Amino acid sequence: QRFVELASHGTSPLVRLSLASALQRLAPVDRWPLATALAGRGEDQVDQNLPLMIWYGVEPLVNDDLQRFASLGSSASIPRVRINVARRIAASQHVQEGLVLLSEHLAGAIADEVAHDLLTGILQGVEGQRDLSMPAAWRDAYDRLVQSDDPALRDQAVRLAVVFNDQTALSKLRRIASDRSAAAIDRSRAIDALVVKRVPGFDSDLIRLLEDASVRTSALRGLAAYNQPRTAVAILTHYDSMEADDRQNALLTLASRETWAMALLDSMEAGRIAAGDLTAFTARQIRALGNSDISAKLARLWGEVRETPRDRAKQIAAMKSWLSADVLSQADLARGRQLFQKQCAGCHQFFGEGAKIGPDITGAQRTNLDYMLENIIDPSASVAKDYQMEILQTESGRVVTGLIESETSQTLTLQTVNERLVIPVDDIAARKKSSQSIMPQGLLEPLSDDEIRDLIGYLQRRP
């Protein structure tokens, strides 16, 4: 009782931090009053430690009393606790019962910011799931939420309605996706939601949306999820009009299925697509398809990566001897930056530019030429567990490679070089872990000597 009094009315955040730590040492039945009091201190929402410390004490209560757990989520004054409670329920084995309880709270008189956090958590928890029963209270909740003045809240409501297979919401999203007067970000979100749901016939819409540059990125990524026979021809038809980033998305989509990959290589052979457009990432994705004819054609048109340690050691030694200070001083840094954007930025950050899939190379030993060449030419020589690649094949025949971000009994989240995929476990036909780094060998193979000089010179530049 004294703990609850201090949590409810005490003035010291340090005391509340000690109380939050003590939560984990109490029996579940004794945690409720203290957890409720701590979660009700809204001023702690900006504290560096308290929101998560409270959550660590609250999380096991999902298995003690689900109804009380859902009520704690809607009554808490700390957004992180609200979000995590909803996410934990939605990702648990009690998901259907829990969504009924959360829908009842969403249908009630709760503030928009509370509804926003609950929906954020629910959407995170059900990500990748496609067939959840619509709770009885959801229709009332949906009708209330879509009347909100907050467009983000309305968007969340529609996205969750899609998960519940609400045909009204599905029709609305299809209209938004095709509406050129709508904001591009809203259209892209609509496309992504419809792709996750695998809405029948939407693949034909995606083919048409390739003509629209404002949503082409989402359309290209979405097409990879559908085994649409016209995909390869449609992408190759629009390829010349695409920006550089969309070209890489296009190539990765084509590299995800055997028939599309062969069409891509046929276009390269005919001279319609330059072999230099293909990065080592995409080349390895094509090899991961496991088709010997496709791999042989790739080797002939694009090149074969040297595989033996002796070859790589020789290559490193030759590069080191050539890339002297005088040679690097002649580097074209502007072109080096362009090469970084194409070859490296999909995974690495460099002075704030690029993605965060691989290590940030800003602070790496980038001025150490030995270190840099060894890691670029032989990236799999020493692979940290966090960067070991996984190769998945879906039931529809799509092959994807990337890093496992998280995994539950229902879904697997994979980070590829161009997108984050949440794949239902039931959709995975085969999977295997590779000893190879997600960073492929052969990154320098397609580059000329001048381009290699420019890229290394750019990466070794002083800020």
C-alpha cells in the first residue's frame, strides 16, 4: 500500500524508478495496483527509463488477467505503455479475445491520442497477419474513428479494418491508391496495406500504377508479392523512364522469381538494360533462385564473383598496391558519392546518408585501406551473427534474402536491401541460413578502375 501511495502521489522520479524495478519481483496478483499507479503518471512519459521499466513489470500480466490488461492499456497515461500493451495483446495467443476487448475500448469515449496509441500497438502486433475475425464492437469503433479530425487516426482505422477484411475499407483504399489527386504518401500507404492483404485483382492495379512516378516505388515492391504473369514485361517497358532508385527496386523485384529473372537477363543480353545497372546485391539474389541455367547466363552477362580465398587475397593485395595516396588524390568525389548511393547506401549510413541495415561506416576504420579493402572484397571472412543472411522461399515461388529482424509463432520479419517484409509463417515454403554476410562479394566487380578509385576516395574523405 505504501508503494502504491508513493507511485500515485510521490514527487521523486528516482523513487518511481525503484518502484518500477520492484514490480518485476512481485507476484502478478500483487503488481496490478502498483502498475496502474505508475502507468498513470503522465509526466514520466518523457523520462529516459521509466516508460520501459514500467512496461517490463507490466508485460507478464497479459497472462494473468487479459481484460484487466486491456483496461490498463487504455487507462495508462504513458504512450509507450499504451502502445506496448496493445501490441502484446495483438501478437499473443489471445489475439482474437484481446481484439474484442480493445475494440470495445476504441468504441468508447477515449481521447484521440489514446486511440492513436492503441491502434499503433494493434497494427504492430497484427503486422503480416491477413485473416483475423472482425470483433463485434469494431464496427462501432470504426464509425467513431473515421469521424476524427486527425487524418493519421483515420488512416490507422482503415488499415486495421483491412486486416479484419472489411470490404468497405478495402474499396476505399483501392480508390485512394488510384486517385492521382490524393497525397502520394496516402496512396503509398494504401498500396502497401492492400499488398499485405493480397487483395485479389490488385496486381492488375499495380501494373497500371507503374505509369505513375509518384507511387511507382510502392507498386514495384508490391508486384514482388504477386505472381502476376505480366509483371516482367510491364517493368521492363517502363524501365527507361524510371529514376535510379526505382530502377534498383525494379531489378530486385525481377530477381525474386525465376521467370522474371530470365526476362531480365534476356533484356540485358539484347542490350536494353546495361549490365552495369545490376548491383552485386541483385546478382546474388538471382543466384539464390537456385536455377543453374539462370546462374550460368548471369555469369556470362554480368560476371562471376571470385570465390576462393586465394583469389580474394590476391585482389586485395593488388588493389592496395595500386590505390596509393597519389591515385586517391585524383578521385572524383562527386562521382564517388553517386557510386556510394548506388552500391552502398542501401545498407550503410555514411555521415547520416543511407540505410541502417549494416554497420554505420562513418566511424569505421575507413581511412585504413587494408581494413576497407578486406571488408569490401571479402565481407564474409568474419560475419557477426546479426548480419548473417537468411534465404526464404514463399509458397508462391518468390525468393527473398535478408536479415531476420524478429520472429513470432505467426510471422517472420525480414529486412532486405530495399524493404522490410513481414511474412506469415504459413507462407514460407523453405528457409535456410547462410554463412555469408548480407553484404555480397563482388561489389567492385562491375566497376571500372576509375570508379573504384572514386568510390574509395569518397569513403576515405575527410568530413
